[in-house]
Amino acid sequence: MKAELQFDFLVDKEKSTLTVRREFAAKRQLVWDCHTKSELLDRWFAPKPLTTRTSHMEFKEGGYWHYAMLMPDGQAFWSRLDYQTIDPIDGYTALDGFCDEAGIVNADMPRATWDVVFTDASGHTLVTTSIQYDSPDDVEKVIAMGMKEGLASTLERLDELLVVLHDTGR
């Protein structure tokens, strides 16, 4: 049985933020790679039973990741993550938003700035993601859309992938 890994989902409506702390049983470089390479993101970045397909990925400051989360019936939910700053294997910041298949951001849906920090934690890696929304209403909207449950499922998929990658000596 695997050890319990830290998972905190903290909501601060006054500051319009969500903070997610999640521990992974893997070295920081591997966890970083899983967050920054499309061929790895496509293997875990969606809650079950959805899958992810990258349309465009340019992991650099000023670059972006445009991807779809796909339902088993083929319905696609498009998003894009615009990279603002990158500090290799320590962290990055990016502007997240829902968009269409062409990458045009949907102004009617909440956008958020993600500050993702990777740190070593007793042989594991702790990823702390601070998500800043424009308003408390936006925070409420994403929570109502299932943000906590979706992230929990998505991060469990990353756990599963890390085991496979570790076992194959990736």
C-alpha cells in the first residue's frame, strides 16, 4: 500500500485564491517534466474518464499550451495556458483560461494566474500551485464546476504515471 501523500485544497474567497499543495513520490526533475512536456501532459492532465490532447505546446516564456480535455464520446473542452515566467525545475507562472478550438479565450469564463512551485520534500516532490482569480465569484464558479474533485482525480493520474515512468527507468 502506498504511503499517504499530502493533498491540500485551500480556498480563500476574500483574496480570490485557491492553493493546492500536492506531494508526489518521485524526484523533482521527473515531476517537472510531467508538468512541462506535452507528451507527458497528454498522459495525465485530465480527470478520469477524460483524456488530454495537445494542439500546441511551446514551453517558454511567452509560449503557451493549447489542449483539449476529451470526453469518452469525443466532446472536447478546450483550454490554454500562457506561460509568463519559467524557472527550470523550481517553478513557473502562467495565465490559464478556457478557450475554443482555435485558442481564442472565452471572456465569459474565469481566467486565473497559476504560480506553480516545485520543492524537494524528504525524497518526494511537493508541488504548490497558487491560483489567483479576478473575484470571489470566479472562485465560487470553478468550485461549483468541480475544481477540487477534478484536480484530485487528475493528480491521482499523475501518481499512476510516475510509477510507470519510474518502473520503466524513464
